[in-house]
Amino acid sequence: MTLKEAVKICVGKKYADFSTRASRKEFWSFALFYWFLCLAMFMISILVDVVFEHSFQMFRLMVGVSVIIALLLMVPTYAVCVRRLHDTGRSGWWILLYFIPYIGAIALLIMLCRKSDEDNKYGPKPLL
């Protein structure tokens, strides 16, 4: 699965699908896309800040665009995380671990890195 395929699946086909499973490759490809997008937005905001000489209006515009992108990608990001947890045989509610400071995010990361189980109650093992 390529990065483009993972993004098409997560943002298009399974935008708000919290019931099936996602392979490690699908999850980490989407995570990489999200990370690159955040990095690109950060670099663009720095460039805009330099070009427009610290214009507050341009800063507000960039913050607004960043917030809109983050809101549009919030649902598929949580959905692919829940599907990844399903793939490891865990309930999607384990995603709430993220909100426990320090330890929760590390524990969730470990769960997301685990190897996929065979067929489980959330469906058959993903192909890729």
C-alpha cells in the first residue's frame, strides 16, 4: 500500500468508519501523510510570516487554514486509529488512553505498533 492509497482509503472510502480493521501499513502511511501535512503547514506559515513581514492578518489567515485542515482530518485520524486498535483485537475505546498525560500516549503507541491478530470479532485480517 502506497501513501497515496492509504490517504484515499482513510480520507475517502473509510472517512468515518470506526468498525472495521486497518493494517499497520495503512495506519502508519496515513500517520506519515498527516505528519508531512503538518510540517508543510508549519513551513508555509514561516514563509508567509517572513514574506509579509510579520503581518497579523496573514498570521490569522494561516491559523484559520490550519484549523480547518485539522478539523477536516480529525475524524479520519481517529477512525484509522480505532481501526488499528481493532486490528490488534482491542476495543476502539482504548484510544482514550491518549488523554492520560505522558504514560497514556506511550501505551497507545505500543498498542498501535503490535502485530495484527488473525481474524477477530472486528472482521477478517486486512490484506495489506
